[in-house]
Amino acid sequence: MSDLNTNMIEKYRNSFLNEVEANVEEGEWVKMCMQCGVCSGSCPLGNAWDHPPQELFMMIRAGKREEVLSSDSMWMCTSCYNCIVRCPREVPITHIMHGLAHYAKRLGMQPKEQPTAKFAQLFWDNLMKKGRVNELKLGVDLYFKVGEGMKTAMKNKDIGMAMWKAKRMNPMEFFGGHAVKDLKGFQNAIKKAEELEAARLEKHKA
């Protein structure tokens, strides 16, 4: 085989792995996976994954960019950390899963109807308004925007009334809620972090 063909094959094999290493949290650890499957065997949702972690890592190394980034597998991670604790090579699997999900979202490649992705966006939008999560509004938004709707809300009305009577829920929170002391400072800090991340990615591309 000529040097040209060898170089082309090597570039094909490593281009997506390099992309993951540069853009995904702890992505450089992907190549350390030895395909033992302990992670998926330790995961409470292991049987629900289309592609368990070790399979995703194999796909990354095989250059299957579209298939990996459009998968809903990494959105299944519940951050239980069983995989990290039991991995014989201490691969930070949980961090990589969330990093892949974040990167896919940034590229607009996440599954459109993935409930966890919708919840993550609702949570973030809720947090950014006041600097703290308005749990009542988040719950209502979740029911109606993710698809649960009025039927499920009505089923939980007794729980809601009990929380209200016990002063564990204030309906007026839905219309506003209190913000952190320095909301502008909080929002500026988030904006600065986003700018730094964008600059880092731009520097890598160059």
C-alpha cells in the first residue's frame, strides 16, 4: 500500500476522534476504552441505550460522526457514576457522555424529540432568568412543552394542594420568583464563560 493511501486511511480513522478530543469534555480518554463492557453492565439504564458507552467510543474511533452525534444514547446518562467507579481504566465516562450531548446540541445534531434534551433546555432557560431555578414554573413548562399536558397535571393536583398547604409551594412563584442578589453579575459571568469557550474552539480550528 502506498504512503498516500496509508495517510488517507489514517486521516479517516482519526479525524472524528481528534474532533471529539478537541471539543468534548474529557474526550481524550475515548481512546483508552478497552471495550470490556463493564460500563453498560453497571448502568441502571443499560438495556435502554441504543449504543452503550463502549460502543459509542468504538464508533467514534471508527469515524462514525453522524451516527454518534445524532444518537440519543448520551442523553440517557443519569449521572449515577457507576460506570466511572467500576471502569478498570478509570475512564471518565459520565463526563464524556454529557460532553458528547453538549457538543451535539451545539452543532444542532441532537435528536429533535429527545425528552432529556428538551428538559435540559427548559432547565437552562429557567435558570438564566433569575439565577436560580423556579421549580414550579419548570414543572409546569415540563408538563406542557415536553408533552405531558393537562391530564398529568390534573392527576397531581392533590399533591400540589398538599404542598401549597404545607407552604412548600407558592403559586405566585409562577409569575416571577426571587432572583439571586447580583443577577446581572451572574448573567455576565455565564456570558464570559461562553465567550471563552467560543474563543478556545476558534483557536483550535485555526
